[in-house]
Amino acid sequence: MRVFLYSLLLFFCCATSVNAAFSQLISKEVKFKESAPEFYQDAIASLSFPIEFASEVEFNHLADTQGFSSQELEQQLQWLARVYLEPGIGVDDAMEKAQQVMTQLEIIADTPYDRAYLLMLQGRKTGRDKQDYQLAITYYQQALAQLKASEDLPTQLLLHNIHYQLGDLYRITLQKNAALTHLNQYRELAYQLRDDYLIAKAESTLGHYYSGDEQFAKALQHYTEAIRLAEGLDKPFLNAILSLRLARVYRDLKSWDEALTYAHKAADGFTKVGKDNYLSSAMTVIAMVYGEQERWNQAIDYYLNAQQIDVRRGNLTAQALNLHNLGEAYFNNKEPKRALTNLIKANGLFLQKKSKHYLIYNDLLIAQVASQLGDWSMVNAYAAKAFVLAREKKLPEQMFEALQYKTRALKELGDIDKALAALEQLIALSQDLEHESQKPSDYSPSVLAEQQLKLQLSQLQASNKTQEKQAHQFRLAASIIFIVSMLLALAGINQWRGKSKLKRQLASLKQKVNQEPITQLPGYHGFIARMRQKNEIAQLALLSLDDGHTLDLNLGNDTYLEATARLMDTLSRGLAGEAYLIRPGLILLTLNEVNAHQALQERIRSLLDDQPQSQGTHFKLGCIKVPLLGNPDIKVTPDTYFNVLQMLVAGAMSLGTQKDCYVSITPLNFAPAAILSNPLYLHLEKGISRGLVKVECNENKALIQWPKWQGANDADPT
């Protein structure tokens, strides 16, 4: 028995140790994604430099001198190499230092996991340093080939990161199906890892994908889920990212005010956390919004701000993109010479980074600007470059545009022979594009004409045979049609009668469903049906009579029914609304206009005093406006309204039974829809405590004791 207990204790200790290690690994991943500069400082503080070894034996000795196990030191070096490859960590020659660590890791990479990690690092470096996305994709695919489906957390986390980076690269290179496949796997692994931050990031990434694909409904669906999860996390960088993504969606939906609001919010968030690379992106979004509104001067200002940030960071690709955007803005602002200057600078940077995909569009824009300036030699040169690159990247529309500029330039230059040759290419490409847009056909015009003649001949022959048969079959057909018509008429009459009967039964059942079972007065389901109608309801109130919950027992059913019906009729008439009996002493009111809370309480008091059974009975009142949330696009279900009213009445009841009192709430404009999600009592109380919901009461609202969510002691879903 003692051996068994020792074994059990050892098992629990091991399990606790493993769970702690897993939790620490997830926490490091979250910190890495949220703040790479801070993560870098922690990483270098835990190591003693220089770290150099030429064999596994030397590495093991180095690990001992630094106080690590071999596995722990290898993990530290893997994290260090990975953080070196992140933008904006404030380290000079970060790429070279990353390569040095990766070279050291190659010496000790003796497992599939280690080799996969190295391939992931190589793919990241290739993508960031050289923008060779296809080669980067190859590295990531090789990394996946090293790994198999595994339940251990490090492998799951590595797969999680590889699928994200692969999906992002496929998205950049416009391979949509492959991108979506890997991003969905990335999201699935995030849910398996069971961390709200990682799940929110994955949902946000899918929202970003669908936004780029102009599937804005799906994008907003994923962003909404990401925001819901982010609300319970103190992660300012994540919130700033979500604001930036929402700004882009609103920009694409041409909701300029919302786009600017979220873009500025994102810029403020990135400034606070020191994420200059993302701050540049926020500035670019703001510039694009102004550009869409043709407010080119403001757009140019923000492009210049983004350019200053990217120059300070030394990000050449971002600088080139900003110069390209500036060129486009100056061109649209009727400043073609400035536009050309910026575009040529961008061209040099794109060539330096070998960004052929961006070069195509930049060359085409240079050709367009040069054509406006009448520099036909430049138009011809850059159109020719764009055509070669577009043909290499298999972009027929860009090839077509390049040939248009080239043909015009050669014509203006007087080189008619080359112009005609370019025109022939243009016509051929136009035909190819036309053929690609049409399904291939086996018919030539002559074959089609032959088929039409054969069809006409067959129709004439069939018509002749039909006429011959019609003479013999007309009477028989007429007789059959008459008999069938009579049968159908009889069946139709029978069906009509049965349908009418069913309609009456259905109407009766619907009416009964909407009634309170015992009294047959309008009840809870009647209220739900009323809320689902299009008729406007301005205010809801739930009335609880302190001494009315046992009225059916005290008066007997007949007297109780008569008194309750009279009271509900009085309330409906006196308050210009409708009353619904929930249970004895609990009446729900739908009002057609908004009443001041105190005035509504006093009016109800007056109406109750006119009823013999309710004179002197104190009551509690919960009341809210409809709609409850300021955003009309957010739909609140009728049962949610009822649950909110229940909570308000419960809060009012906690103030005592010796007086009438009311409790009302008003969510503030910035309150999220999640305050009305399940469990409602938990989320609504948190919204009140955080100042997202305004509470009104005719007594001291600080004394209100809100009902507690019964599962609050077990788990907190937020």
C-alpha cells in the first residue's frame, strides 16, 4: 500500500511538473508574439556570451558552464535565432547574428524536431532578407516533412508557427487555396493549444485573409471572435493589431470615418508598445483612405510619415513600397515629375531586393507617368521591362498593359516597324485573353450551320408525325383531360377544406402557445413573438409585486384570474403598451414610447393603488430602452432582453421590501456586444464593474447586490 501511495505521489508530481513546463512554453510564445523586443532582452539576459562550439561535446560542456541542460540551452538558442529574425527588435546586423546562431544549431541538430526548427528559421530568414518567397516556401515544406502529427506540445507549437508562416507566404504570392489550407490548420492547432491569445491571433489572421479576398462578412466574423477573446486579455499589441485589421476592412467597405478612427487607434497602440513597423502600416492605411477620397495632399503627408519610420528602421522593401505609393499619389495630384522621381527610387530598391512582383507594377506606373510627360523613350524602356517580368510571372493582364504602353511609345518615337510588331503581340495576347475567358468549342461556323439545318429537318418530320397522330388521339385526350380535371378539382376542394381546418387549428395552437398556461393570459412566449415583430418597441419593464408571488394561492384560481386580468388590462391601457404574465406577481411590459424611470414608477404606483388586491403592495421594477446597445447592427435576442430584465429586478429586490424601487441600465457606446453573451449574469456584472454599463436607481445603487453566476466558483470563461 505504501509503495502504491509513493507511486501515486510521484505520478502527480511529474504531471504537475509537465503541466508547468507546458504553461511556461505557451507563455513564452505569447510574449514572443506580443513584444519581441522585450523577449529579446530576456533571452540575452539569460545567456553568457560568446556562445561558440565546434562539436556536440563542446556544446555539452558549454551548457554545464552556463547552468543549463543540453536540451535547455538548445531551446534558448532556438528562441534567440527566432527573435533575431523578427523586425523592430532594435539590434544591428540582426540577420547576420541570426545566421551565426543557426550555424551553431546545425552542429547539434540530431532530431527531426531540431532539423524542422532549423528549416523554419531558414525559411523565415530567406523570406525576410531576400524576399525569395518561393524558396522560403520550399524550406517550410521541408520542415513539415520532418514532423509527423504529435501530441507533445513543442511539436504542436512548431507546427502552429510553420502553418502560419506558410499560409502567409502563400497569401503574399496569391496562392489562395494553399494559403487558406495552411491558415485553417494554423487556427485548428491554436484551438488545440487552448490559449485565448493564440486563438485570437489565429482568428485575426483568417479575418485578414478573407478581407484580402474581399469576403468581408467572413472577415468580420473572424475579427468579432478575435475581439471577444482579446477583451479578457491585457495585450495592447494584439488590440492594436485588431484595430489595424478593422481599419483595413472599413477602408475596403468605403466606410471612411470608421476606417480612420480604427487606423488612428491602431497607430496610438503601436506607438505605446514601440512597434514602428506596424506604426508604418497604420500610417499607410490612413494615407490610402485619404487617397480613396482623393484628398491627395493628406495622403502624401501620411505616406511621408510612414517613409520616415521605415528609413529609420532600415526596411528597404517598406521604403520601396512607400516610394511607389508616393509616386502614385503625386501622379494623381498632378505632379508627374515628383511622381517619377519617387518611382525611380522605388525601382532601384525593388531591384536591390529582387522583388520582381513589385517591380512589375512599379515599371508600369513609371511608363504611365512618363507617357504623360511625353518621354517616350522611358515609356518604351520600362514597358519592355514590365512585359518581360509579367511574362515570367505569368500575369497576362499586366503583359497586355505593358504592350499598350510599348506600342504607343514606339509609334511616338517613329519606329513604325517595331510598333507594328508590338501591336501584333498585343492583338495576339488580346485573343489569348479572350480565349482563356471562353470555354473551348468543337464547332466551326460551317459545322454549326449544318447542325442547325439538321435540327430544322428533324423538327419538320416530328411535326408531321404529330399532326397525323393528333387526328386520332384528340378525342381520347380531351376525354382523359376532362376526367383528370374533375378528379383534380375534387382533390383540390378536399385539400382546401383540410388546409382551412389545419389553419384554424394552427392559429388556435399559436395563440395558446403565446398564453400563460393556467390563466390563458398573454405570457412569456407572447412577449417573444411580440419582440420578433417589426413593430417598434421603445422600452421594456419587468414588474415584480413584493406580495404578489403567492396571490394565486391566497385568492384561489378564479379570483386570482379575474384580478390579474383586470390588473394587466389597467397596466396596458394606463402605460400605452402591452402586458405579459410571466408568473404570479411578475408582469412584463412592452411600452411604445420611452418613459422617464421615476415617472414610470410613479405611474405604476398610481395604477396599482386603483386595484383592490394590490393596494399598499410594494413593487420592484427593472426597465431598459430598446435597442439596448447603441450599435443597431448588433442584434439582441428577445430572451436576452428578458434575462437582462430578470437581473435588474433581482438587483432591485436586494434593496429591501419596504419601498418601491426601480433599477435600469444603459450600456455605453463603446461597450462590446460580449457583455450580453452567456453566461449573462457574469458578463453583465463585469461590464457594470468595469464602467462599460451605466446603472440608474431611485435608491443607493452602491447597495445593489447583483445575482451571482452559479458557475463562477468553477471557471471564468473570460
